[in-house]
Amino acid sequence: MADDEKAEKLAAAKKRYEQLKKQKGKKAAKKDDKDKPLSRGASPVPEAEPEAAAAPEPEPEPEEPSAPAQSKLRSESFRKGSSPLSPSSPSDSVTDIYKKQAQRIEELERENKRLVSETQAAQARWRKLEDELEELREANSSVAELRSKAKQAEQADTELEKLRTDIASLQRQNAALQSSSRRRISTSQAGPSDAAADLASKTNTITTLELELSKLTTQLSTLQATSATQTARITELEAALSSSTAELLTSNAEATDLRAQLAAASAAPDLAAARAHIASLETKLAASETAAAEATTRAATLSKKVDALTALKTRSASQSQIQTQGVDELRTRIAALTDENARLKRAAAMHVGDEEAVEELEAEIAAGLRARVRALEAEVFELQRGGWLEARRGLQPTLEGFEEVDLQSPVGGKKGHSTLTDVISSGISAFTGDLPKGGRARKQSLKAQGQGQWSDDEFAFDEEAFRKAREEEEKARLERVREVKRGLEQWRGYRVDIADLRAGWGGVFEV
């Protein structure tokens, strides 16, 4: 676009130069024609008729729509119509000519003043354009800063790629650790649960890091796109700046030429040369005004573009700060993950060496638990069978060779058989220390009979010995209950699957 504009401007300048050459040639021919009748001024009366005859025949002029060409035509028509058709006397014609020339000189001076004022206004505009150029140069410095920011963003992209490679290696290590930990979990049950939980947490952190990395990659792609657009805009702005500077240089050269031409026009004694200078100055002023208008429009567009670039700069700076913070956080997390991986590796090495010892301990604990369960089953079976009653009877004085029979009760002659309710009540009484109903009745009857029949000293009931034996039995029972309660803590995590209990059978346990 800039090359096309330059070519168009060069073509227009060439056309203008050719037109000015043609106009100067025509004016020189007219000047020669005018000098010839002035040299023959000794006989003005006979020459008046050919001048009058030549007045209605204007020379062919090229059609120029511009204002300077129209003013030139007006001046030529005024000059041609200035000669009198029928002067009364040579003195009157000379005075009229001098008056008209004085009027024309005054008009030219006014036009010169107007042109000077217009040139001053043009100079003020050029100064404004120079100020705008300085502002554009400052914007160019901001563009350089944006380029440096884009380079920093590219460096951050390279660092992120390095971090991705590190994370990929860490993921491979975690996968290897997870596979090894799963193999250990299949062999051992106590320790690897914590390692599995740690590995699960590490996998979660790795997934979150991958999500954050994907977000950062999207942000980097957007930043790269914005940087590409910014570079394209920067190139466009640089091209516009170069074209505007070239135009300003040309306008400055034209202004210097205009000043020189104005000085020459003010010093030139010839009116025709002054008119030619004025026409050329008018054309150049029109061209300079159009160039100044174009420069102002371009400066406005450049200022808008500079504002947009500053906004993009602030946005890119904020995004780069956010990216640097994210990179620092990722580095800290990666360092923590590496430490955790090292710890897990050490723990895995320790677990590999301790697997055999753990299996031996588990076997010993299982054997002890089985033995304890069998002992408890035996105690329960003894309690259900009522063996504690036999032990208690062994502590009491027995009636050898006699059996007490209650003759008054209708079922006294029948021999009692133990039922399920008797077994349950006997077990409860073993823990509580109370006697069943039959035992109480038998004790009362024995006591009554002992008071009535066996009042001798050899069959007397030793209450002190019975009390001591009962206290010892109560202590042993409490100690047994405490041991059972303490042993229950070792059974946490196990399930008891009790099948049909038979005589001499125990429960089924899963260890």
C-alpha cells in the first residue's frame, strides 16, 4: 500500500511539473508579445487599432480546474483589457496605464500578504506534525518494549516446555512406583495402605498440575497470537511513520522552495515573473494543504493505534506476571513431588527388605490368636457343660453314700436332667456369682438337715473356707474377663463367622 501511494504521488508530481513548464513557456511567449508594443510606444495611436483588433481574440488556454489557474486567467484577461481602445491623448493613456499598474501592484502586494499568512499557518501545521512525529517516535520506543515482552513470553514458553518434560518423567516414575506398590499390596496387608493413599494423592496432584499446564499452554497460545498481531501492527505503524516522514521532508523542501520563490517574487521587478511565481506558489500551497490534511488524518489513525498498542502492552504485562507466578508455583510443586517420590522409593526399598519379617510376625500373631480362641472356646464349653458346679461341689462337704430326696414334692423322685435353660442360667450365674434355684433349694435343705441331723463337729460347714474359695474364684473370673477384654483389641478388623455350634465344636474364624 505504501509503494502504491508513493508511485501515485510521484506521477502527480511529474504531471504538475510538466504543467508548470507549459505555463512558464506560454507566459514567456506572452511577455515577448507584450514587450514588442511597449518598445513601439512612440506611436501609440496607430498601434491602438491592432491591439483593439487583437483584444477579442484570446489565445487558447489549457483547461485547468484548479484555483491558481483560474486566478491566472483572470489576471491575463485583466491585463489584456487594460489597454485603451481609443485614447484621447498619449499622456492620458500613459497615466491610465500607470494607475492600472499601481492598482495591480497593490493587488499583488495584498495577495503576497495573504500568501505569507497562509505560509505561516502551514508552518504552524508543520510544527504540529513534527510534535506528532515525536510522539510517534515515543510510541515506537513503547513498541520496542512490547517486543522485549514478547521475547520474555517466548522464554517462558521454553521454560514451560522444560517443565512439561520434567513432569512427564515424574509421571513415568510415579507409574513405576504405583505398579511396584500394587505388587506389594497383593503380598502384604498392613503397611502398604498408607503408601497407596500417598500414591493416590500424588496422582491427584499430578492431574491438577496437568490441568494447570493445559491452561498455561492456552494462555501462551493466546499471547503468541496477540504478539503476532502486535508485530504486524508495529510493522504497519513503522511503514506509516516512514511514509509520513518522507512526506514531511518533501513538504519541508517545498516550503523552502516557496520561501525562496516568495523572496524572488518580492524582489523581482517584472510583474509577469511575479504572477508566475504567485501561480506556482498557489499550486504548491494547495498541494501542501492536501498533504497536511492527509498527514493529520494519518496522525489521528496512528494515535489511535498507539492507544490500542498501549492497552495491549498493559494486558500482556499482566498476563506475563500471572504466567511467572504460575511457573514459580509449578516449580515448588515439582520440587515437593520429587522429594515425595524419593521418600516413597526409600520406603519401598525398606518394605522389600521387611516383607519376610512381616510375614513371620503375621504367622506368629495368627497362631497365638488361634490358640487363644481355642482356649476361650474350651472355657465356654466348660461353662456350658456345668463343670464349674462340680468344682464347687468338690470344695463343699459331701454326704457320702446318701442322696437327698424331697419326698413332699411330686417330682422329687425323678432324676433331674439339665436342659438348655439350665445351661444358660448356669453360665450366667458363673459370671454373676449367684446360685441357680435348684442349688439354692438344695443348699437350704442341706443347711436345715445339717442343723437337724448332722449337728456333729465333723460334718460342720466351714463358711470361712467357702468364702475364701468364692473370693478366689471371683478374682479369677474377673481376671479372665479382663484378659478377654484386652484380647478383643487384637481382634479389631477381623470378622467372626459363627456356624452351627455343636458339642465339641468351635466357631469358624477368618484370620
